[in-house]
Amino acid sequence: MPQRPHSSAPAGDIRQVDIESVRPYVRQAPPLGDCFVIDSLTGATFSGAALRFGFALMCYCRRGEAKFRRNGRIGELREGDLLLDFGGQVIEPLHTSPDFNGFVIVATHAFLSESLSSLRHIWPYLLQLQESPVVRLSAAEYVRLRENYLFVQRRMAEGGSDFLRETVLAMLRITLFDVADLLQRHFGPLQAGTGRDCTLFGDFLRLAADNFRAHRDLNWYAGRLCVSAKYLSAAVKGVSGRTASEWMAGMVLAEAQNLLRTTEKSVKEISSTLGFSSQSLFGVFFRKGTGLTPGSFRRQARQ
């Protein structure tokens, strides 16, 4: 088995973690290049690093617990919990118990997009995970989702099928429906947008995640998505309940908080990194979003 990579980074860095860097955790050579399973997290070390994943993952906690900060919010993963993260967020591991272990499905964003295509009814439920990615499962829910994972694991281990990719995609869709079903029980029924609007919203989020530091003009995104700014604005609002500007402002604010908390960059450098024309404008934006100046936030975050 390949040596497992150590996932820590120098203090003050946000480590970009791509899908290639987690392949050594896979015990068997994955038959698919953009989706695979990890059946054990034993030996994984994440302390001291702020991580940004460039892929989507579903992690089922088998035992133990892990405490983390995700975009400034404290979260905890305990035995029987599900963590579903679509990538792009900054996660700071805070504490992992010695017995922590779990099993994980990892997929590229392209593979996840294939799974989500035409599944417009579950988008509103998956958006609930933007704020809180950990789902507390009942014993029956845990068993149900674990069976889905074991099916994917078994089919990948067998390999050799011309339809393996389609089989795994179908199983991932079933798993996402199961997650949406249990979220519906937690949050009640939510209104879904049209199929085209949901696809457009997903495309907008991916484009914004890559470009929000430099581009926050709605017309820029509309042009690249080949729709009018008016239609894009209505689609994003209809699917998510938030405007496109609110989504981008949230991304900028989260990134600013991450940089203030986890790097040694000056406020001026962070302001420039995030595309503000002046440090004072950045300060006004940050204070509006947090109630604190950037300097005050950094001091409080490091106490």
C-alpha cells in the first residue's frame, strides 16, 4: 500500500487538497479515475492545517469524533454522523479522537455534476448543507446509507464491467435522494426550481467559486453562462432563496475570514487579494458582514 501523505501544512497556510493527493488512502486501485472509496481513515493526520478540498466527499463516521471549523463555524462529526461537503470551503481540523475512523466516497466535481443532472427536486435540500454539512443520522438512517456505500465499494472492487461508471452514478444518485429524504424530515418540504434553473444555479456556483476574488459583476457570469443577467438573477433566487450577489458576498466574506484567521497576510494584502480597490472599502464590507473590523476579527480569532 502506498505511504499515506501527511496532510498538515506550515502554520498560516491554507492547503489546497486535490483529488490526486488522497488516492494513497485507497487500498485498492480505483477502477474509476474520478470517483473512489476510502474504507478507513486510520492513520490520517490533519492537525495544524487549514484545508480546502478540490472535490466533493461523503464521510460516514464509524467511530470516535472529530471537531473542526468550517468557514469560521465550529462543527463536530460523531459516531453515526454523515459529513457531506461539495468542496471549495476552508476546513480547519481542531481535534480528532484517537479512535476516530470512517469511510468516505470521494468524487470530482464533474462526476458529482453528472450525478446531480436532472435531480432538481433535491437541490433545495442539498443547499441546507452549505451552512451545516453534518447530518445527525438515526440508527436506521445510518444503516441505510452505509448499505449504499458498501454497494459502491463492492462494485468498484469487482470492476470489469463496461457499465461500472453508470452503475456508480446511479448509486450516487440514490444516495443523494436518501440524504434529501432525511433532510426533508428534518426541515420539512422545500420548493424546487425548474430543471434548467437548478442546472444553471449549479453552474453559477462552480463558476463563482473559481472567480469571485476577481469578478463580482453579475453580467460577467451571465455572459459566460450564455443567459441574460436578469434570467440568471431570477434563477439563482428561485432555486436558493438568495440572490447571486448575496452568494458572492458570502464567498468573499468567508474567504476574508479564512485569510485573517489562518494566514499572516496583512489586511492590505487580503484586501488586494479579494479584489477591493482600497483597504477602506474592504473594511466597510467586512464590518457590515461581521460587525467587526478585520483587525479586531483577527485578534479575537486567535485568542
